[in-house]
Amino acid sequence: MPTYDFQCKNKHVTEAIVNYSDMKKGIDCPDCDEKALRIFSFAESSPRPTFGYDMSKFNQREQHRKSMKGSQLNQNCPP
């Protein structure tokens, strides 16, 4: 089962392993027993989203590829 982050109205953040239907309903906060709803957060190792982010590896490669001129495009290809 996947891991989701939840936050209650008292701002307690909890990480829980729950199934999809429980994720949609929310869970009870273990600190204050209030209803905690799912929040979206990013892993600390990846503080930025990769999709649509200008400095993702894919976008860096595409920018480099577009900056190359005719003969430079085929230099790394075997004959």
C-alpha cells in the first residue's frame, strides 16, 4: 500500500500507509484525534517537482539538443 501525508486542522502532519479509499476519506490524527485530510508534499531529496520544472534533466537535455547545430547533432552516433 502507498504512503500518504495527512494534516489535521491543528496543523499536525502525519505519514500513514493506507489504501486508496481511506486516503480519500482521511484518517484520525494520532496526536489530537481530529480528522486529518491528505496533503501533497515533496520528498526532501527532491524539493522540486520534475514535471514542468525547467531544470529537470529532460529539459536540460532538450535545451542542449536544441542549441546544437547541424553536424554537432550526429557526432556521437556511430557511422
